[in-house]
Amino acid sequence: MKFDTVLVRYGEIGLKSVQTRPIFEKRLVSNIKKLLNKHSIEYKDLFREWGRVYIKTEDENTLPLLKTIFGVVSFSPAATCKADISEISKLSTKIAVKKLVGDDTFAVRATRQGAHAFKSKDIKMKVGADIQKATKAGVNLNEPSHEVFVEVRNKKAYVFVEKQAGPGGIPQGVEGNVLGVFIEGEPFQAAAVLMAKRGCEIEAVIEKDLDLSKLKHWLGDFKVHTVDSGKDIYKEAERITKQRELKAVFTADTLTKDNLDNIQKFKKLKLEVPVFRPLIGLNEKQIKQLSNL
């Protein structure tokens, strides 16, 4: 369908306190803007309202980018009109006519925020009747072939037919900078993704060149420190963390016998900075999924 706005939803951010929530929302908007600008996406406006971020754009290249922004739970390309029930029904029917074919069934899902001369159930009844009249499609409220969503927000109405999943989590950057120890052969990408998903900006320390292009697609550009030959990478991680005033070090350790032995050796180093192991409770399948993003 042709759209003019993308509705972006977040989840965990909405659970934050009144003081913290705006900080997280602003960071999410900032991260979206940064990524859209990096990829030269044209948009007329990008703003937030309670529970939503709105991107005024018709560029389809926006959609795959939103799948890489932590804090985004889901998003929908939507067409907009005035918050008038006749206008809403006209637009919804126009979209449904192009979507419904053959023996398809449908359901209308409507929500409303603000003061209006109609209720959500009035939208469902009016839009549903008009779509049925135009398409002859059957109504199935439990397991429809297609759903038509109407979201009324004050003076605007948004009509859409899909919800695409985002990566979830909280916006990258709200929890400060951490340093990842990236060692070839270890699932460092999975560890980095989990740390970023919990709001951290990432830096990395490596012993030799690693292909980090896939990870940078998800996390954006990040600083990489290379350890000189012969130096202990963990002690160097400690030095860099202190020098750059980073909050913590993280590793890609997993819960296997070999790694338990490594963790014991690592413990003897007695690093004077916090150390996180985000993969420690995950199984092999879960780690592989994160590594294949």
C-alpha cells in the first residue's frame, strides 16, 4: 500500500518513570534520525507523541532500517487522513479493496485517543460495513486473512494493514559506553548485540583484524582498539576502559566446560573494572541466532 507516515512503537520505554521516559524517547528519535540521515532517507518530519514516534516519509527504504534500531518494538507504514469517520472509512475501504481478493476475510481493529464525536466501536462498524459492501469479503474477527488497523490520534487518523517487528530492547546509548573483548572464534557479535540492546554504546578491543561490517550494520560505526602483539588483551581492555572512562568491559564467554576453565583463569587477572558476560545464560541455538543477525 502507498503510505505517507511510519508509526513506530516502543515497549519497555513506556514502563520508565515520568522523569526517565522522555530521555529514552529523545534518544530513540535521535538514533532513528541519525540512521535515516546516514542512508539519505528523505522525510518531512520526525517527532514523538505519547507512546509513538512518527516518521513523515514515503520512502520504502525506511522500513528495513527500523528493524535494526534498538528500542523499536514494531512499526507500520500508514496512510493518513482527518479524524473524521467518513474520511477514515473512505481511506480504509480504498486500501482494503486493493488488499482483499477471492475468499479473503477481514477484521477492523480500531483505537482512539483524544476527544471525538465517535467511539472506537463506531469506527469498526462503519469501516467494516463499507469494506464488506465494496469487496463482498466476509468478516472474521478471530482468524481473518487480513486486518485493517485504524489508529485515531487527536486530529489525525492512521490506517494500516501490517505490523512489522523491530528488535526491541531500549535505545542504544542511554546506558553509556562499554568495551567489548572481541576474539576470533568467539561469538562476540552476539554479545555486542545484547549489550547494545540494553542501551550501551559499544567500543571494541581486538588482537588482529576482524570483519566487523555485519556488526556495524546493526550498531553503527564504533571505535576499535587493536592490541599490540604480546600484550594481554584483557589487561589492555582494563587499561582502555580506565583511560577512556568507559563503564565496563564485556566478553563473549559462554557456559561450557572450556569456558568455565577460561573464566577461572580470567578471574586471576583481578581486573579493576566491572566485567559483564551477556551470553552466559544462553544456549548454543540462541547464541547462533544472535550471531546470524
